[in-house]
Amino acid sequence: MLFCPATVHFQFRNLVLLAVSLPLFGFLFAILWSILTAWESSTHTHCHVANILPSVSAALGNSLQENVWQWCVGLHVIPRCLMIWMYHKYLSQIIHQTLWLIVGLCGLLQSLENFGLLGLTFAGSDDNYEMHRNFFILFILCAEAYSIILVVLLQAYRKLPATPLEEKSLFVKRVLIICNVFSLLCAMYTFARHNSLCEPGVYSLFALFEYIVILTNMGFHMTAYWDFRHAIITTGKQQVLYLTKQSKNVYLRNILIL
């Protein structure tokens, strides 16, 4: 364990857990509670065909689920912003300096993704559909673009060798982004098919792919747990320390001065 002579120090990976666990809890609660308490109304569509699963928007249509989801998303903003800041400093150190503009773009895309999530969460589809739709488009476009660019940067443009944990994190990132993009395309197809043909169960398939898109997005951000596995925030000295291990040597890299 690394000792830092400071007032308070804590492991950054716990902040990552908090940032991902809050929206994950809100999402799972909304879906499960809707299935248990309002299954018929939450799976009802304009086509009047049989469905099994509620869409996310339908699950959040009730006030309790919506309130829990809004609280969870609202509370996760601060740790998520710290993750954005940390990733910017992290990428600035390990990616070739000639790509500083792309590194900055990653930070911007993450910020816009977070802003889009907040917007679509608090601008409900029932209250203001157009605003909700625009925030969703902003969220999904920025999330996909950021994920793909980050994977490309970490795979092809590192100037420092990756640790085993970083290699594991990158592998999981690749798997999750492939599943995410595939599920997003399937969700778009099943949504269009449901609206045009009104077949039984198709809207449930859309809901299922929608769940996978959301969960793989959360999982992608959760890989920061490995990227910052040894990061420690020290408040007294006002610095963040990032500790990595390569072979038998231990390297201490000060990647962020607050």
C-alpha cells in the first residue's frame, strides 16, 4: 500500500465504482419495478400487440422510477466529471503528444455525453419530446464516438508500454464497444420494424437491445477501474498519484496536480 503523508487519501477506483453503480442501480430498479408493479401498462404499445419487456422510456414513465433514476444520474455527475478529468490527464501522458488535439476531443466528447445524459434524464419524453430526443441523439453520438476513438488511441498510439491491467482493460473495451454498436444497430432495426409492421414481441426485442446498449456503455466506463487501479487521490498535498507495476519494478507517475 502506498503511503502519502497527507490529510486524506483514497483510491480512485472506488470513485469509478460509485460513478457507475449509481446509474446502474437506477436503471435496474426502473426496469424491475416496472415489470413487477406495472407490467401491462409498461409493455403496452400503440400497436396493441403482446410484449414481454418494457422499453427504458416506458419503465421511467412512472414517477417513482423516474425520481430514482434522476437522483442516481444527478448524484453520479461529480465522480463522472472527475473521471473525465482523470482520463484527460492519463491520455495526455501515455498518448503521443502529436495527437493532443484528439486527446482533447476525447475529453470534449465525454463531457457532451455526460451533458446529454443529464438532459435526456431531466427533460422527460412526455414533457418535452423534441428536447428529450435531441439530448438522446447528443448522448448516443458522443458516447459511440468517444468509445471508438479511445480504443483506437490506446491500441495504436501509445508512447508508454501498457501494463497487464491496461491490456486487460483495452481488451474488455474492444469487446464492449463491438457489442454496443451491434446492439444499437439491432435496436434501430427492431424499433423501425415494430413501428412499420406491429409484430408481437418485436418491441420487446427492441427493449432488450436497448438494455444491452445501456449496460455495455456502463461497462465501458467501468473499465476505468483497471486503468486507474492504483491511482490514489491525496487531498493534503493536492495531487493524484498513479502507481503502475511492470515486471519487478514499481513506477510512480504523478499524472495530475490539482
